Amino acid sequence: MSTPHDVEALLLLSTLMAAKRRPAELVEILAAADLLHGAIPAVGKLGEAFARLGRSGLLLEQDGCYHLSPAALALEAELPRKADAPARLLALATRLQQYRPQAEGAPILLAAEQFSSAINAHRAAAQGSGKNLLMPKPQPADPRKKRPGQRQRRPLPGQRPRRS
């Protein structure tokens, strides 16, 4: 594979998140990319990344949904499990630089209108009142501060031998 761009690593990792159990739709992949990166890349860069990943055989299309190939899953298996998102993206980008495809696949060509409609659908879902499971949970400002209603319990008194 030629020198990968950061968008390709982000796209692979977000597809991995969105397509855990079944192939993911474009909206789900973009929601995962927004969660990982904090923003959705430009439409032109996304289109190029989809085409390059399809051509290298790492991303596959199935009935309008997308999933990772076994080669991409092997790249993911080598990533650190406990690392945060930027560290995982960096590790995946270095793995992509070393990756050499066995055979050339078919590029995945998507129109700019498809990306625009998926981005608009994601933004509309984020504004809605429904619960979005791909959005991060709010964290308290001071993690050491206890939540209200949580108190320390007194320890149980030591067991004394019973007299008969």
C-alpha cells in the first residue's frame, strides 16, 4: 500500500467500532469517526480513503454496508488494547505503512452526496433526544471526588468468640 493518510487509519478504526457484529452503514462509520477524532474529515478525503482501502483489500462492501476484511482484522489484532484512541490511531497508521496487499481489490466509490446525507443524518441524530451509544459518557471534572449519595460504610465489628 502506498503511504497511508491519517484518514485511512481513522476510517479503519471507526469501521472496526461500527461493524463489530454486522456490516455497518455509512452513518454508523461516520458516527464512530466523530467519536474517535472529535470531527468528521472532509468529504473529498473520505471518498479517497474509501477508494484506497477498497483497492488495497482492507475494506469490503456488502449490500451498501461496509466491513473489514480478514487482513484488516489481522492488522487490528496487533493494536494495543488498553491504549486511548490517538495511540491506537498512531499504531494503526504505522501498521498500514508496513502493509502490502496480496492482490488488488475493487475500489469502493461513493458519491459526495452519499457522504453529505450521511453526515447530515449523523448530526440530526446527535441533536435528537434519543440515546446515541457511540457518544462518550460525560466524565466528572474531578475523578477523585465522590458522587453524591455515596458514603463510607462503617466496618463490621470484629467477630468475638461466643460464650456458651
